[in-house]
Amino acid sequence: MPKNKDAVSRYRWIDERLRNKRLPKPTLDNLIEYVSEKMDAAISTRTIQKDIQDMRQDPELNYMAPIVYDRSSRTYRYDDESFSISNIPIEEADLQGLEIAIGILEQFRSLPVVQQFEDAILKIATSLKMNREALQHKGLIKFARASQYKGAEYIPEIVDAIKNLEVIRIAYQSFDRNEPKEHWVEPYHLREYQHRFYLIGKSQQTRGGAVVTFALDRVVALWPTMKHFDEKNFDDASYFKHAIGITVHDGEPENVVLSFSPKQGKYIKSQPIHASQQVLADNSKECRISLNVVINPELTMTLLSYGAQVKVLQPQHLADKVAEEAKEMMKLYK
């Protein structure tokens, strides 16, 4: 089970007390008193004893702290005086996750919520850069540069408009038009998908007040209108519940059944395609799963990316679409 924030803080204070050379080696009571003072809360004996055990042995934490207990003095210490849980090397996956997170945060340093923590973000970014460069220098790992999010400069204005229920005016250059088209938009939600940000809102130019998705990298210009709209009960979780990606159709979700090769099935089980994914069969011949999703372009592109490692069993119209796309691909190589 992942450790909560309080537990992580206790480990840090225990570590600090064990490394403090200016104070005598701590007894259990000393550790309880020290951690309780730092946490500004009464910490029980059992909690500190469990923390020490976790720091020593918990494979999830992976501290493997060499904490030894001296029975004669009833004190604790590190068997290796140079040890600290802060010295534990960051794993490659952790570095990659931090790289992505810091890259995103640095894109939005102008947002008030990010500005509050700018100093902390810069410290983490600097430390991360040092770790990354050290590993790259040793040839252990190579990081791709963080993507630059085109259109990110509009996010602060859009966020303010969403909070203030303010209509915005945008010039939008879609791929199928030669000139930008102007939209007056009631903004509801911002969403990131595959290194692009999207605005979900209602264009006042559309009939029936349909919700529309706008890619920020295709926004040419944005202006405030000083006009406001009534609050809408837009729930992004419900809106995207049955969608892979950002395209949401009016149609009902369908039961999609897919048969993956056994090898590909291992990846699919570890990284589900969608939250609705269920394993129907898993044997030496196939890994068969079901999804409850709307049929949209992102689903089709995802399936095509698996090539011959997947077969669509149902619905038939999706199987036909994927097969037709595969045929068109084959023509390119003849």
C-alpha cells in the first residue's frame, strides 16, 4: 500500500534525528518526542516502531535503512554513518515521471496556482536536471526533451474565463479550412491528451448548443468579450467516462471485444486501454478483453497502432473499419 504523506514526513524526521551528530544517539522515547514535535502531533510508540521496521524492510519504500538497536544503551543508530534516505537514487521511471511533470509545470508558470509554488518547482527542476545529466553522462539513460505545448500561452486567460463564467472569442484554424473561423465560446474545461491541450466548451455558433472540442494549438487568437453565461452543470468525468482521447460523440457506448496476442496481452493488462477494461480470457492463445467505450477516431488509431497483435471481435462495424484501414495501408507498400 502506498505510504501517506504523514508517514513519509515521519521517515524524514526519524532519518534527520538518527543523522544528527550534535545530539546523543536517540532512544525510542527520544525519537517519539522529536517526531511528535516536528509533526506538531502526538505520535504513538507503535507508530514509530512500525516506521523503523518499514524503513528497514519495506520493499515498496526500498530504503533498506541499516538501523541498528543497541540493547545496552537502548539507542538507535545507522550502522553506516553516511547513510540517509535522502541519498537513495531515483529510479529511471521516477525520473521520467518527474521530467514530464516539471515540464508541464514550467509551461504554466504564469498561472497563479503555479506561482505560489514557483520556488519549490525551480528547486525540484534544478535537482532533476542534475540527476538527469549525471545519468546521461554515465550513459545509463537518455531523456527526450519535454514537449513544448503550442497554444499554452492562452491557458491563463481560459482558466480565468472558466472560473468567471465569461464567454471568450477565438479565431480557430481547423485543418480543413483555409482561413480561421471565429467562435464565441462558453468555456467549460481544459484537457491534455498526447502532448496537446484542448478546450471543451459550447460554441454559440453551433446549432442546439452542442459541446465542442477546440485544440489550443489551432487557436490563432483569443479575446475577452466581457459577456457572461449561466453556469452549466458540466461534469468532465461523466462527459469523458466512455471515451478514449478527447472525441466524444452523441452515440451510446458499445461493448468492444478485442483479442490480443499473449505477449501483447501482458502489456495490455499492465497498462489498460480504458478504465472499463475487463479480461475475458487469458491463455497461451490469446488475451481477450472487453471495453465499454464510444467508437471514436482515437480508439481506431489506438487499435491500428497494435498492428497484427490485436483482432477486433466485436462490434462488426469497428472490425470492418480497422480492416479497411489496414487494406489502405497495404496499398502504400505495393
